[in-house]
Amino acid sequence: MENALNSPYSPVEELNLLMGLQDRLGYENYADGFGLTDFGDISGLVAGWSKDSEFTDRLIPFAQANGSGSFYALWRLDDRADLATLPVVVFGDEGGEYVVARHVRELFQLLGFDSEIRVDWEEVYFYRGEDEAHSDCHDEFVAWLDENFGLSPAGDPAAVLAAAQAELGERFADWAKPFLS
């Protein structure tokens, strides 16, 4: 989203492109329950998780994950310059925090499944019933995903979540635990 000063939404080009799409299609209109929020707004982390700056300095919230208050953040597990390659984590409105994607583009593929993420203390998952209608602008999002990144929606979101968890889940849990105890 560009403001009056033509500043980009974020320092992440992929998210800037998505904000351009969201500006055209509308918040929550292209992926069920999802919408980009103020980039880097840590108020949800501070209110519900931890006020410790060692925690909040390593997380960059950027999107609503579902309609009930869960949100996505980039996890600065290291000091890499390309923020789009950082893991994406979700903080659940009913508790629980998980790595859901190994990078921003993988999250985009999950969004293409077009289902709100379910997050609680026990698990994280996507579920979409066969009779559930897609979001109003789902087809436009799928076309955008292909045009901009040559990607398709995740056919099996459970496999994407499992791969992210296998690679980074334990590391994230170990890092976050001291701040959340």
C-alpha cells in the first residue's frame, strides 16, 4: 500500500505486491479470513504473548490469519537481509504458536487453499469442506500467485505445515519458550 509519500507497505517486495492486490480486491476477499495489517505492529504480541523486547524485536507481525484474532508474523531467526525468506509463524487467538511456512511465498501457497487457519494449544491446521464456496476474489488471487511467482495454491496444506514444522518447529518452540513461560 502506498501512502501519500509513496512509501511501500513494507520492506518485503512480496508483501508489497500482495498489498497492491489487497487494495484492489479488498481485505479478506481473496483468502478466507486473511488480510494484511500494519506491518510491524507488535501490539498483539505485547498484549497477548510477551512484552520482552528480546521477543518482540525478533517478530514482525504483518497479517490477520483468521477472523477471530490469530495473526501471522515473520520470525527473525537470524539476521538475513531478505525478510521474505524468513519463516512465517502464527499466533492463535485461542493460544498456540507455530511455524506455518518456511518463507513468505510458501504462506502465499497456503492462502491459495482459501481456508481460515485453525490454531489452538494442541494443533494448527487448515480445513476446507468440499461444499464450501471460495472467497469472492479467490480466482484473482490464484492468477496473481501464478503471474507473480509461478506458484499454485497448496493442494495439501497439511504437508506444507508438516514440512515447516519438521524443519523449524522445534527451534521456534525452544526459542519462544522462555518468553512465554
